[in-house]
Amino acid sequence: MYYRKIKKVLSIVLCAVFLVSSVGTAAAAVPETIQAKLGAVETVMYGGEQTGAILDRINHLEKDYTGSYSTLGMMERVDGLYAAMFDNTGKPSVLTQMNAIEWAIMHQVSMASVQDRVTNMEMVIQGKVTEGTYKKRIAALAKYAFGDTAIPLVQTAVPANTLVKIKLVTPIQTKVLKAGDVVKYQVAEDVIENGMLIFAKGAPGEGEVTKSVPARNFGRNAEINIDFKTVKSVDGTTVDMFLGEEAKKEMQQLAMAAGASAAGMVLLGPVGIVAGIFVQGKNTDIPAGTEMYIQTKSDLTLYGIQTTTIKQ
């Protein structure tokens, strides 16, 4: 009797996870306007888009990153900043460098801005904050992490439907969320393909609420649908994701294992069994930290970090 009760609770939880559904969308395109590119760079560097005149914002970024102002036109200057932040052609981008440094030292990456990540890693590694441009400070951190060896980036084929375990940062609550709201999550475990780190623990992801209906009168259930859109790979690429059949099968296997175990067996991570969701007349409430699986939408070629050259 007790075994059947536990199994029933697990079934309710699994159904709740499956009802939080997804249809993947295209990866974010490269912004086309000066304003959009500038905002993207500022968001990564400072944690949010800045205000003020465009020229002042460009000058601020260049001074912080390189210490000098370019004499090129505004579009070329913004293109240069965008490439430095995101483009891995020829050398690792700022995002890739920070991911590699953090993973080499901490075996996870941060969702924070570059300015905060640099400061935090300086405190971890050397116990003090260094003065100078971000370019020089990042180069110094890379030298601490890798010595004179270049960051070991290798182009790696990543097949469609590669599973990525994530954990919620934004609680899923039908009382709070509405259609169009962003749901944030993080990669919960490293994803390594053929010795190459593709998705690092801690990497950010974002989804969008497509439907949210709170519990109503006469015992009508709450309902919420979420498009688990993207996750950032270790090379900074925004990768299309969705909650597909492979991800659901993986969660079902976990549920079966939990149902066959002693009471209190953890389902989908450290949160444990979340009872009461999708029970008749109740609102949906899936807390932050709940873990689940999503999967890549298509075949990809990404830069991975060669883990065999980094001490585990």
C-alpha cells in the first residue's frame, strides 16, 4: 500500500514536469543595429544595458576593456567590441575565456556579469582585486589557470537531442507567472562529449512562459506551459533547446527508480518529491532548484574545452 502511494505521488510530479512543455525556437541571431549590439555587449559586461548617449557608452566600454579609444566609426567600434565578447574565430572570446578560467579553477561557471566574474576570480585566485583593463586582467587570470598554454579549445560535433540537465532559477508558479515572462535556469551538470566540455555546470539558460492559468473555481486545475528555449554553451553560443522525448524518457527513468526505492528518494535533484502540484483545484508551484532534462534541437558544431588537459 505504501509503495503504491509513493509511486502515485511520483506519477503526479512527473506529469507536472511533462505538462511544462516546449517547442524549441531558433537560436538568437546576431543583432543588426548599433543599439542592439551595444546592449548585448553591455549586458554581458555589466549585467544590463546602459543608458546615455551611444558614443559615451562606446567610449566607456572601450576604456574599461582595452584602455584606449578607437578612431574607427561607431559601427566598426561596436562590431569590434561584439566580436571580442562573443566571437571565437582566431582566439577565444571574452565569454569563452571566463568560462574556461572559472571551470578550470571551480569546475562550474557563473551567471554573473564579466566585471563581477573577473573580480570574484581574482579574489579566489590571488586574494585581491587587480587594477587595469578587463583585457589585461582576464589574460592574467588565464595565465594563472593555464600557464603559458593556450586555452584548449577544439571544434566539436554535438548531435541533436544531446541531453542537458538543468535546474530552475525562476520558480514556476501559476499565481505569479504570466504569458511572456522569462524563466531562468542553469545547467546542473557538465555535458562532456568525447572529452570536450560543451555545456558547463552553472551556465545560464532562458525559457518563456507561453501559457499560465491559475487554479479556478469548481476544482479546475492550474496549467502552465513553458518553452525551454536556450542554453549557453561553454563557447558562449546560444543553443536551441527543447523538452523532447529523450528528455522525458530520462525523467521517467528517474521517476521509476525513485518509485522503486525507499520513501524520500530524491526525484529530479535535491528538491525531492514535490507533492501537491496539479492536484485538483491547486495552483502549480515548482520551486527554484528543481532539476529536469532538456535537449539540443539540432546537430551543432561548437568549440569545446579539452578536459583531458585540465586537472580534474
